Amino acid sequence: ITNDLTLTNGHITTGNNNVTLSKGASGSIGSHIITSGTGTVVANNVGTTPYGIPVSPDAAGYNPVTLTNGQGLNYTVKVASGILPVIFNSAIAINRTWAIVPSATPTSPVTIAFEYQDGHANASANPTANMEVGVHNGTNWAVVSPSGGVAPTGPATARQVVVQSTQMGAFV
């Protein structure tokens, strides 16, 4: 897709295909890209302007990612229900894994805004409490949020947690 994409009615389901964006996209709970199967969204040439990627693992939820300071790299993005690889105490986590993979290693921190709904919290999680954000590099989990976590902003249907990281991979 070479121009801005505004999703207004219905969903795009990737299945085992990729959707490539040349500019950011916008969506909503009722209209977004479902990254099911092996399908992903490829965000090309992410720069200093916030680049929205309206994704979710299903039609009922909404878990968009916004990337800023992407240094002109391309980012492959997917979100899935559940937490993989497993973490120590998933009962206190948001039940989502966002995979964000750049075309090269960023040389400075990329700002990443994750969005979730309160209903995506696991049994013992408090969706309004400070959130720690971790990234899995293929071998280990590393916390990339500041000490003490990040206070989510927004309403129950659109909580947002923002971090900066040069480490990329699976995020929870």
C-alpha cells in the first residue's frame, strides 16, 4: 500500500500473507489488520514522524503499535494472543505478544507505543498499574522500561504504554 491507509469498516486478515505499508495507517477496534497465521505488517521507512500500525490478533481486540524515531528502517510487526516465549509470572501481564523486527539494528532508541484494552489483562494483572515492558532477543528476556515501570495512559478500551528501545524482538 503506497499511500496512507485509513481503515474505516471491516478488517484485513493477513492469514499467511504480509501487508506492506509505505506510510502509516490508522484503524479502530472495529477496523484493523488481523495478524493471524504467519502474516505480518511491514512498515517501510519508519522515521521521526509517528508511524501507526493498526494490528490485533483477532477482530474483537485492538492492539496497535506506533513507532517513532525508526531511523528509516523497515519494521515487521505482528501481535498475538498469549505470551511467547513464556515469562516468569504471566498472571500479572497483558495477554499479548507484540513482535517487532527491524530490517537492521537501530543505532538509537526507537519510541514504541503499545496499546491494549483492560480486558486483555491476565487474571492477576492490574491494567492500570505501572507496566514493565520486556523484549525477548531469541535467547533471553530483558526489561526495557524504566525502573518501576511505565504508567499507562488512556481509557479502559485504549490503554497505552510507551517505551524506548534499541532491542527488538517479541515484546510483552
